[in-house]
Amino acid sequence: MPTAQLRKVNLQKLASGDIEESKKLFKSCRSGFFFLDLQGSQDGETLLGDVDTIFKLAKSVFDLDEESKQKHFLKTETFFR
């Protein structure tokens, strides 16, 4: 089965201003997908520590009935004026 290559972008290098890592991120965004390596970054480690809470929150949102979801639905035109 064919697979796609994913570039690995390091959050710690980005946060420290690494030019080559910034170029890699830009190129990766243009191709559509990349893997963001959170290890080694304080912000990334915090996010990784909160992953169970984030998944539980996401599940609770998806478990809402359709009417409740529509109350919180963000319309695209709000962001792109």
C-alpha cells in the first residue's frame, strides 16, 4: 500500500528562531501535511501532558446533539472578511 512522506518539524527549533526549521515548516504547509514534534519544547511537553484531557473534551463536543452543536457553530465568513 502506498504511503505519503511526512516532514517532521520541531517545535523547539521553531520557537528558538531556527531559520532552516522555519523554511521546512513553510515548505511542509505548502504540501499540505507535516508532523509537529512537540518533544523537547516546554509548550509541547505541556500539550502532550494534557492530551488525555483534550481528547475527553473533543469527545464531549462530538457527543453533543446536533442542535447544541449548531449553537456553537462558527460561520466561515466570520474569519474571512
